[in-house]
Amino acid sequence: MTSPTILQATDLTFNYPERELFNKLTLAIPAGVTIIRGGDGRGKTSLIRLLAGEQKPHSGQLTINGIRLDEQAGQYKQQVYYVDPRTEAFDQMTVPEYFASVRARFPGFDDAALPKLLEGLSLTPHVEKKLFMLSTGSKRKVYLAGAFAAGAVVNLLDDPFASLDKGSINFVCEVLAQFAEGGEQAWIASFYETPPEIATTSIIDLGD
């Protein structure tokens, strides 16, 4: 059974002054797990940010379940969970305060899933700390746990294995495997190479 298209990109064009990245790129991203793979400088992070509505394309159209970014930007972004893993915007929040901010944005937030997510990502010992006190890997784990609990329609994960320990990588693979079957959520993750551990619904190959 074919998964329904959740996010549609039509004729997406985006370039930097020094190089062309995307010229009339058209994508139909289904429910399940989609991998964006590509080498350095191929535009993985730029594409994630474009799909999130955080970066404006020079031309083209983005739609989530009929909601167009150029016509209903606020409503479009309400469907999307994306956190720049390098951001310092949440540094003064404790881990529970960060989850509360995610809960406030996404009515489908799954509180019951949090204990298992915290345990699986080895975050339980850090749960009362502010995010600036955490290592790079632990901060990334907090953002991943937020994604897995949020219940957002579109979830964008930029290089989700970066700075993670092997146990946490295995746990992320297990969680993503549950979403690979389809359902009503699209999970889009970028990698240099497609990880064999992840069951994928589709692959966007940006080349090497």
C-alpha cells in the first residue's frame, strides 16, 4: 500500500551566490521515514530548512496536506517540528521546560511516551538541568525526544546521529522503525549515507 503524500515541494529553486543548490526541485514526501542523503555541500541542511519554512526559496511552492507555505505560513509551521541542533534559543530552559514549550505548540504531544524516551536516550540523569549545562550530544537528544513526543505532522531531523552514543543511535533507529510503516506523519532525516539500520519509506539522493 502506497503511503499518502504529506509534504509536496513543487519547482523549488534555491541558490547561494557562489553555487546553485536546487533548480525546480519537485518532491512528494510520503508518510513514513524519508532519508535525505548527500555529501558535503550538497544542500542537506538547506533542504531541511526550506521544508521547515525557516529558509525562503527563490521560487516554488511548499504544501503540507493542502496548506501552502506562501499563503498560510503560520499554519504551515504549526505542522512542523524542526530545531536547528546548533541553536542556543532554549539554553536557559530545563529539560521539562523545553518539553512544555513543545507541548504548547503541538496538541498531539504524547506525555506518556516521555519516560521511555528519556530512558532510551540516557537523559534521565540530566532531566533537571538547563540545556546550556548539557553536552552537545545530550542537547541533541533532548531535541530528538521532543520530536518523538510532539505528534507533529512533519518532523525534520538534521543529521540525527551526530554526537550520539551507539546506544542512543540504536534507540533512535528503533523509534524511527515504528514510523516507517506510514501512518499520518512524515519523518525526514538527513545523512551523509543512508543508514542500513533505518527502515526507509523513500530516499532523496542529493549526490556526492
